[in-house]
Amino acid sequence: MNSNSENPFSKAKLLPSILIVDDTPANVLLLVKMLAERGYDLRSVSSGKLALEAARAEAPDLILLDINMPVMNGYEVCEQLKADMALKHIPVIFISAMNETGDKVKAFRAGGVDYVTKPFQFEEVYARIQTHLQLHRLEKLRDDLTHMVIHDLRNPLMVIFNSLDIIEFHESKNFSSGTRKFITAARHGAEDLRNMISSILDVSKMGSGEMKLQLEPCYLDALVHTVFATDQPFYGKRTVTFDASESSLIVMADIGLIRRVLQNLLSNALNYTPAGGNIRIGLTLSPGEVRVAVTDTGPGIAPEHHQRIFEKFGQVEDQNNRMGTGLGLTFCKMAIEAHGGSIGVDSEVGRGSTFWFALPRMKGLPKRGKQQ
């Protein structure tokens, strides 16, 4: 073989892949013909069921999805794609003859990134495909860069922890009250940084479907008490209280992940509640689930930001121009939803915030063990 010749298989792998989902052969043939001329790697299927099977067998870079299909319509296909941790990142463009505003709103709510009405102009379809493939490519590059930075941060962070340990071990007897306060603040900051690093890595693992939950009976009241005691040195002049509607509120959960969700929510409350403010952690039972709520007396969050703060890198400034990393709450959302639960916030500016999550309650009372 000539050394200058190209391997057609390696070249094909570099082409953006598109999955076309439509039960009308004429529509499929038209899209395949036009997109093949632009150099895309194409697959087509004629039903929602086949679309899910094809995406799970080999995830495409983008999906063109019809709405009106028998058995499973396009909305249902998109919802199932977005519920699959390994597929939810794939951009979905709806292509449909339905052109009412309500149809488009429903498509976006199902998780679509764009909507094209039939009959369509190919240049419009091509432009939108290019746009969303580029956006998806940029997001992946950002994630890859974030991972490289995160891995490089681990070593200097370990140096900080080790140095604090040595200073406290050898010099703690000589600390003034002011020095002890600064050491505590430094350790708190380092702990926050470690939690951020863990959140970034876990968000990536959950997003790609690589993280497997280690499920076991979890007594939420005991777990909250553990987090409550661990964070007590950081309460400062804030009052933190905890109450539960009843004891032995049990869920099947990955205890380590749920503990970190609690730590994230309590840490946020502490960060945004001023000295003299109050924080309340409450556990309540509703039919079939246990609800955990962390209520603070901080600045509150405007309603238009309630959804954004749970999105990856979604940052919102408060009245004091403070911003988080935009990943802590993303981790919480993904961890809770991976357990089949739900999470949200009730808040308005000037009235504080209540961050809550709910998990399915476990039936029966297993032998109570120690919560880690």
C-alpha cells in the first residue's frame, strides 16, 4: 500500500455521525442524500424503539428526530434519551410538519436543542446541524481541559492539607485565637476545593454513565446528624438546627454520594447566610418518599435563575457579587436523579432559600448499622 494513501476506516471515524429518525422513507432518503454530499457519517431508523437501540449501540454526534411516529413519538424518544446518562449529552434537533408554538415548546421541554419545520430548506438544516455540532465540540473541549486542570490541582492541594496537619500538630499549643481562626478558615477553604474537585470528576463520570451506585440501606436522620457534627466548626455565628418528623427514615442509597449532597447544600447555606442568620435542616415523610430540606436566611435567588443554578457551569451572582463554580449543584442534581429522586429550590430575593431533595423511601426496617 502506498504510504500516502489514506485508511478509509480511520477517516470515517473522524466524520461527524448523525442518526436520522423518521418513519417516512422519502424524508429519510432526502436527508441522507443531501447530508452524505456534505461528508457526514449517516445512519437512519424508522421508529423510536430502533432509534434508542441504535444510539445505545453506538452514540451519534447528533440526532435528527421526527415527532409523528407510531408506538413511540419523537417527544418520548427524546425524553428517554435525556434520561439515559450515557446519551443525554447528544444534541437532538426535531424536524416536523407540526408548526404550532405549543409543539415547539413541548419539543424543547423534552430536551431538544432546536426545531425545524417541514417542508424545510436544506441550507437551514445544514446550518443548524453545523451550529450544534460545533457547540457540542466546544463543550467537550472545555470538559477535557477542565479534567486536565483538576488532575493537576490534586498534588498542590495535598501539600496544603499536609502542611496544615504539620502546623496544627507541632504548633497548636502556641496558637493565638486569631491564628487558630485563620488555620480553621484555611482548612475550610481547602475542604471546599477538594469537594469542588470531587464534584467535577463525579459529574463527568455520571454524565458518561461510568459511575455505578453502591446501594445500601441509608438512615437519612443518622446521616444528617453525621454531616451536622462534621461541619459544626464552620458554623461561625450562624445558628444551625435539625429536626425530623420521625426517626428511621430509610432509603436505598449510595451513602457516600448522599452525604456529599448534604455537605454541598449545608456548605452553600453557610456561605450565603450572614453572621447571626439561621439555617434549618428538616426531614419530612410524604407518601413513598423522604424529603430533605436545607433552609437558609441568605439573600435568596430570583425565580428566573432557579433552573440555571443546577446546570453545568451555571453561575449566578448574588447581591454581593459572589459566584460559585457552577458544579456543586450540578453534582447534587445528577446524584439525586441517579437514585430516582428529585431536587429543587424554593426561593425569592430577600427571603432566603430552601434547597430540597426527595428520595424513594425504603420499605421495611433493616438492622440499623453505622452510617459512614
